[in-house]
Amino acid sequence: MPSTTRRARRRDTPPPRTGGGEAETLRGFLDYLRTSVAAKVEGAPEPQVRAAAVPSGTNLLGLLNHLTFVERSMFLGEEVADWQATFQAAASDGVDEIVARYREAVERANEVLDGCADLGAAVPRPGRPAPSVRWALVHMIEETGRHAGHADILREQIDGATGR
């Protein structure tokens, strides 16, 4: 259990104020969640960041590692053979490496999205069936938001840090 004297509170960042367009709103919320989940992992101490904090084995570093694979699969067309394995970071990968890898995947995904003018068109995923851009964005908001909530709880268990 974290010490109450070490409790850190991050300044809460309100949801984004986006324009009226659907694409801008969806991308604004996705980027907001992406930033929030990466911030939860940044600065988290080893080895607690990879310790299972719940019976399922979920850990903070593994969540961000998993989201990296989801971004790559959804927007870059990379195939994942074992989704369950993505929830564990390699022993040689620390916080800085996982956060950098996630941010790089997000940057590459955003480059793909920048080329998608029609939300009803398929995500450009070479050689794989693809959902519409709209569906992919909504799914990624759901996926990232779900795991951001998990990350909130896991980080607070590690060192008491709270806030978005």
C-alpha cells in the first residue's frame, strides 16, 4: 500500500475542446486518452511498474505495451499472433523504452489517419481486412479509455500518484 505522505497529485487535464467536426472530435478524444495513459506510466518506479497488482496479472507497463500493439495492429496493419502476450513487457524493456515505443506507434498511426479524409472509408491496412476509419477511431477511444482507467488504479496502488 502506498504511503499517504508520498501521495502525488498530477494536475487534472480536462477533456479536449474540439471543433464541431466528427473527425476532429474523435481524434481529439483519442489523443487526449493516449496522452493520459502514457503519463500514467511515465516516471513509475521499477520493479512495481511491472508487478501484477490484481489476480489477472495486469501491470502498468504491460498495459502500455499492449496498447502499443493495438495501435500498430489497428492503424499500421501489423499482425499480432498472441494478444495475451502483449500484456507483458520484456524484462529488458524499461519505462522509458515502452513509453517511447508507444509514442512512436501513436505518431505513425496519426500519420496514417492524417491521410484519411473519409471516416466511412476503410483504414488503409495492406493485406488485411479493415474496418472503417470511424469504427477504428471509436474502438481505439474505447480500448485506450478502458486501459487508461486500469492505469489510473494501478499507478495509485504503486505510489499514490493520481490525476490525469
